[in-house]
Amino acid sequence: MEVSIQNLRKEFGRFPALVDVSLDIRSGELIALLAPSASAKTTLLRLIAGLESPTDGVTHDQEEALELADRVVVMSKGAIEQVGTPDENYDHPVSPFVYGFIGHLV
């Protein structure tokens, strides 16, 4: 799976942690982030992982995640609702939340 980041920006309040970051990571590539402390390495990784939301730019959206992923973990309020392939989650939702959430994406 490839990751493409275009003009990513993340602000905390008025502090710009990441400013117009663009990066392409090829499938199978192991990449290292090398920078001094407080250079937003962790922030970038959290954005790529989907643990933070960018102020501007994006790593992927939910529809793209469904198209690219082998398995999808659907979460709500800090808990895992369902784990399965995109088709399994769509065809056999285990809760009203998964039904509504996945149904709105497809």
C-alpha cells in the first residue's frame, strides 16, 4: 500500500506544527523520520495513522480507506465495533452504528 500526503497542515490552536508537508511513501518501503525533538515527527505519524485530523491537506479519507484496505476496524467512542473486510462490514454490520457509519460512506 502506498501513502501519499499532499500539502498537509496541522495546527494546535494558533501553533503550526506541520506546514505544507508533502510526502510519498512507496509500497513496501521502510522510511525513517529524522529530526530533532519537537519537530512534529509524532504528529505526522499520528496523522498518517488516522489518530489525529489534519487542519488542511489529508492522508486519506474514509471512502479511500474502504477501497484500499484488506480489513477495516470500525471504531466508535474509543471502542472497536467491528473488524472485517470492507464487504463484510458493509454486508453484515454487527451494530446499528456500523450500519449507519459504513452505509453513509458507500
